Amino acid sequence: AETTCCEVRHGTPMYDETVVLREEILRKPLDLTFLPAELAKECSYHHLICRAHGRLAGCLVLKPISTSQMYMRQLAVRSEFQGRGIGRKLVAYAENFATQGGYSEIVLHARETAAGFYETLGYYKVGERFVEVTLPHFQMRKIL
């Protein structure tokens, strides 16, 4: 499948599509929704997407937290594209994007169910399991 990744600007129609996708995959199953104030805060973050066959297949958000660290959050892949390497490709794109921006580390909070996925990509757990948005998570990091 022909897939391409790129950054999209906050507030654009494609950004709005990422919000719908993240809500559908990550929030609705938990009976949560985004608040306008949460989305407004995202204006300073990097919004990365992956398209497959011209459609939005997946997205993630990178938030600079220091001069060397990026916080990766909200990785979501559309149901029909799951299991096809889109998440893997997006993470690789995000790591390259961070490196090009002068960052040397990515940190994230992985849902317990996704921790194994990140471990296959070289991330490692830091500290104990904790609960966030009602689900067990691990803090994970990777030096780029």
C-alpha cells in the first residue's frame, strides 16, 4: 500500500480529521471527548499523519517538553488500517522528525495493551504502572 507521512498544521481541515480519528479510536471507547480548551492547547504541538490510498490512516502528536525531549501522544490508526504497519511507520517518521528538530529523546505514556508494540520499536519502560484516562499505562522512553 502506498503510504506517506507528513506534518499538518493545527486548525486546518486535515488537523480536524485527526481530531475525529483520535476521538473515535482513543476517546469514545472510554466515554471521553476532547474539550475545546484541550484542542486549543495543541496549537504549539506537531501533528503528524500517515495517509494510505489518499485517506487519513493514522496520526500522532509530538509535544516538545524540553530542548532535548519530545513527548509522543495520541497515536491512533484507523480500524481498517490496523495491523498493516501504519503505527510503526508513523513512529519512525516521528523519531526522524524529532531528530531533525534537534531532539534526542522521545518519552510517552503507553497504554499497557500497547507497551509491547513500543518495546519492539526500542522503547523501554520507566517506573511502575499507573492509571491515566481510566486505563493502566507505563511511561516509556527511547534515546534517538
